[in-house]
Amino acid sequence: MNRTGDLVWRFVGALYVVFLLTPLFLVVLFSFTNRGIAAFPIDYPSLQWWQAMLDDPEFWPALKNSLAVGSTS
């Protein structure tokens, strides 16, 4: 493959990675906000959504099931 083709495929690969990772980054970013809606600007950092997740009684059995399935596959 020539140099131009190599650069094109690297660019396409980089776009693909950015396209896949941007939503993940935004979900993690907005999980540390005080709002119920994901929007900029972020007023101030908060752990309220993490606390709500840990306080949910369905979270721990779901995590246990996920770890069990993940460890067997």
C-alpha cells in the first residue's frame, strides 16, 4: 500500500475510534454533574448519581450477575 493510502486508513481509523469513544466519555463526564439532564455548562461536580446508583437495591444483584456472566465467557 502506498503512503497516501496508509494515511487515509489511519485517518478513518482515528475517526472511528473518536466516534466510538466520544459517547462513552460524555456519559462518564455527565455522571459527575448535579443536573438530571446532560447539558453544558456543568454547574458544579457532584456524586449524587453515583450515590443513587449505589443506593438502588437492584444494583448489587445486577452487578453480581454481570460479573458472573463476564467471568464465565
